[in-house]
Amino acid sequence: MTDAAAPTIELLSGASIPVLGLGTWPLDDEEAATAVEHAVSVGYRLFDTAENYGNEAGVGEGIRRSGIERDQVFITTKFNKQWHSVDGVRKAFEQSAARLGVDYIDLLLVHWPNPEQERYVDAVKGLAGLREEGLIRAFGVSNFKPAHLERVLDAGLVPEVNQIQLDPRHTRPDSRHFHSKHGIVTESWSPLGKGSDLLQSTAVDQLADKYGMTPAQIVLRWHIQLGLVAIPKSANPLRIKQNINLFGFELTQEEVEFLSALDTGEGDITDSDSFGH
């Protein structure tokens, strides 16, 4: 067993989240268990899953197979729109905890705001209650726009994390600025470009050659230096190991800006005012 490879960021609750973790969508239970077990052995301590992924049981199994103590890992999961009420959130927690095989969850997120339901503020209220009871260590949201967050903040609630699609082609400056202003940590899903050719781009390749790193390591280093939490998905043992082996070098500020200049705007980002589950 290795020690944790990634440094951490302190959340508003005082919980510490590693800056790099393992995403698990769309792995099935067995694939997730195998990936998580290996990831623990090479230093991962943050694992991201969701009710909608259908692999919470596999993530929990992988952690148990690894032999690591429960309090040495940080488990994040998310729940669907049917649970958007104060009481519903409690049921969502109970079911996710049962599937994971744990008695508390480190970070529980509203997966999508689903604003047509007009219930996401109640969902966050439910999360705040679970944190007060110690059933979760921290709470947050996913895919929320600043306008959604404004309504949550107006209710006197501050999500500790907003997990959004973010990569050098989708740098999301408005969201990142809003989060920073309110002490919300930005977590990047699909940090390597969601099936695009980002990792084959000339800009990324030039830096990979310069530093003797993989293109994925260059892009993940960009996330870390922007103060983001990144959760790349992989089931490949070599890539899992490579993706967390990026704390021995740094990009220059000019290189961070060079990658940020790849931004193409948010035109192809899934619109969370019209999509959700």
C-alpha cells in the first residue's frame, strides 16, 4: 500500500478533498472494483461515483478489496432528480450508503439541478441536514450554473463543491470566478476532454515532449495549477498510475495560459437548464 499521492484542498466543512481522484463512469461494478482496488495501491484516495452510474457497489467493493481503512479514502457520490426534497435526500443517502457498504459518505452531490422541478434548493437543504448529523462530511452540487447557485446561496446555503464539465477547451471562467468568490471548490468532470482530440492537440503534445510526460499528465497538471480538483476516468492500470504521477513537475504560468487559450466557449457544454436525471 502506498501513501496518498495527491495533496488536498480543505472544504468549508473542514473536510479535505484530494486534488486528483478516479472517475468511474461508465464502468460496471466489476470494472469499477478492479480499477478502484488498483488505484488505491498507487496512491489514489478520492473516488467518484453516482447513483446514475450503476456502479456504487463496485466502488465500495474495490475499496474493501484494497484493504485500506475507510477513513483513508474520500468517497463522492451523487443522486438523481427523484430525490429532490429534504426527505428524499435522506433516502438517496441511505440507498447510496447501502450500495457502497459504508455508514457515511464523504461528499454527496445533487447530480443535476433539474430546474423545471423547482426542488434543487430543497435538495441542498436536505444535504445540509445530513452534514449536521454527521452522515456526510461535506455536501455540494454538480452541473449547477451560477444562476442556480445564486438561489441556493439566497437560501443561506453554501455548497462546498460544484462538479462541472471542464477542460482546456472548456475553461468555464465565469463559473470558476463565481465559485472562488463564494468559497466553492471547482471539480472537473471529463477533465481530459470527453472523447475529443484534446490529447492529440499540438499545444498539449509540445508540452508533453518538453517535460517527458504523457498528454494526459500535462492536461491534469493544468487543472491542478488552476486550483481545481480533477477526476479522470480510466480502467487501464498503466494510465491510472500515470494520471496521478504528476506532482513532480510544474507548468510555467505562461504554459498554463497557453493551454487555457485552447478554450472554445461553452456552446457544446450540456445545458443543465434543459438536461438532467
